[in-house]
Amino acid sequence: MSQIILTGDRPTGRLHVGHYVGSLRRRVELQNSGEYDKIFIMIADAQALTDNADNPEKVRQNIIEVALDYLSCGLDPEKSIMFIQSQVPELTELSFYYMNLVTVSRLQRNPTVKSEIQMRNFEASIPVGFFTYPISQASDITAFKATTVPVGDDQLPMIEQCREIVHKFNSVYGETLVMPKALIPENESCSRLPGIDGKAKMSKSLGNCIYLSDSEEEVQKKIMSMFTDPDHLKVSDPGKIEGNTVFIYLDAFCRDEHFAKYLPDYQNLDELKAHYQRGGLGDVKVKRFLNAVMQEELAPIRSRRKELEKDIPAVYEILRKGSAEAERTAAQTLSEVKRAMKINYFDDMELIREQAKRYSEG
Ligand code: TRP
């Protein structure tokens, strides 16, 4: 069976290093591994509108930001199909049919939907479109016959819900849809990179993100202001690693060779952590090391972005072509779905003959 990837992001802001270690970096590796027959990367503007209905301008502005972030991280339009969700109307049509296979109470139990409703204070005023976005996400995945969905672990309930829809569809209408699986980062720190203030989630509204497009100075400033262990007051004090943002970022970013290059007194992160826990290692030294490591990874991304920014129409052209190709694929799946559901009246010659016969006999 062919191996197909689909994943995507909501265009509600520039992408940050949480997106990068949680998913983007992996996508580029998967893209370059040659193990996948097709890779679809979707800018989920329609999903972004489910909770930004009154702010379409924000969504519109961020499409180019996300596309620039994708390309500057190394997603390559020769290898990966990048497209805009709303430009593939087949996705909406699939959702309409999948809605019949999902109960309201099942959606209410979806942990991601539950916590997002809380976070956004929707409670009694949840837009129907927002409430049903797990169904729309199942359309995104199945339309491309995706086998593999690389995401952060906050998206696991979405993939689970999609798998249930696939199972239900196939058992009601016959084997049609491909069962996908999630691919989450092996490294736990990559799954949940906190904000620079130590808060669980990086979010634009909290102002605690490091963006891929931040300048070298901005990144450095943010790292030097990072939350660490609030009880680690003197250098000689023993420090805590757990919940210490700087060490969580090091878990996500640093490799042994970074020590030889930037901090040769230590062989690896375990040694650095042990020293910190023992006492005698100051935050500033660890932060400077993290800064060196992160700048090394972010510098090429930043400079590719600068290049891409010189030709914005070319970036839109990549999305236009990608959207056209994505639509061809989705249309094929939709026609298979309609055949399975017996709503393909006009290509079903047998149906027309049968009905004609019934009437001529009657
Ligand atoms: N919900 C995802 C996010 O917020 C974006 C998304 C939309 C997605 N459709 C998808 C991710 C399908 C994976 C597969 O980041």
C-alpha cells in the first residue's frame, strides 16, 4: 500500500519553535527520507475560521506567513504538496456525509475540543463549525488517503476520532477509506515545548513564543529571559531540572556534538543536568549554551525566509499549484465515497436500467 502523509496547521499566526520541534522538523525529515509516496501539507484556513469567523483578515494575512515558514524550514514543493484547505471544496462535502456517522455526545467527549472550549470561554456559545471541526479534520485526512499523520500529541484525540469515522464508514458502506495513524515525536519535550515563561503552552496571546521568523537578537533576548527554577537563586544552589524551561528546550534542541562545539567542559546533556542539580552551575551559562544551539538551528531557516520574502508571488503560485493537485486527489476520493454511499446516480448505468425495467414491467 502506498504511504501517504497529510498534516497541517491553522494560519492564525507565524509558526514558532513549538511547531518546529513538535512537527515541522519531523515533516522535513520524512519528506527527505524517500519513504513516502506522497506528502500533503495543508494550511487549514477553513478550520481557523471555525473560531475566528469575525476575523477573516487575520486568517488571510497568516496564510503567507505559514507558507514562508514551511518553505524556510525545508519543505520542498517538488516533494511535498502544499495547499490551502478552503481551495479544496471536496473536503467540505465529505464532512457533510461524515457528520451522519458521529454523535453529539462523542464530539462533546473529545478532550481537545473540551479543553479548547474552556480556553476560549465558549461554553454555551460554541459555534457549530468549531464543535464539529474534528469531523472536518477527518475529511482532511481521509480525502488524501493518508496513512500517516505527523502531529503533536494534542492532536491525538483528533486522529482517534478520525479512525472511528473511518471504521464506521467502512463498516456501513463497505471498505472505502484508508485507516490513518498518528506519528508523534518520540521525545516528550518536543511534544510539549512550553512558552518562555514556563507556561504549558506557547501562545501568541500570552506573548511567550519564540517564532521561527524572530531575529537573532529577539531569540537571544527571549532565551536570556526564560523561566528557570525560581528557587535557584545563587550559582551554588542546587537547581531543579523538572519544569525548567531552559532544560526542556535543551532536551528538544541539543545534541552531543553541540557540547564539543560550544561547551566542551561537558560531554552531553546528562552531565550538564547533573551539575545543575548538584549546584555550582549558573542559569546564564546554560542559557548562553541554549542560545548557541538554537541560533545554529534557526539561522539557516531565517536566511532562507529572507530569500523567499523577495518573491511573494512565487510563494502564492506554489500554493495555487498545490491546491489544484490536492483537489484532484480529493475529488477522486469523494467519487469513491459517493459510489460507496450509493449517491452516484448519474454514473450508475445499472441503476438507471433497473429503474427503467421496473417501470416498463409495472
Ligand atoms: N488541528 C490542527 C492544528 O490545530 C490543524 C489541522 C487541520 C490538521 N486539519 C488537519 C492536522 C489534519 C493534521 C491533520 O494544528
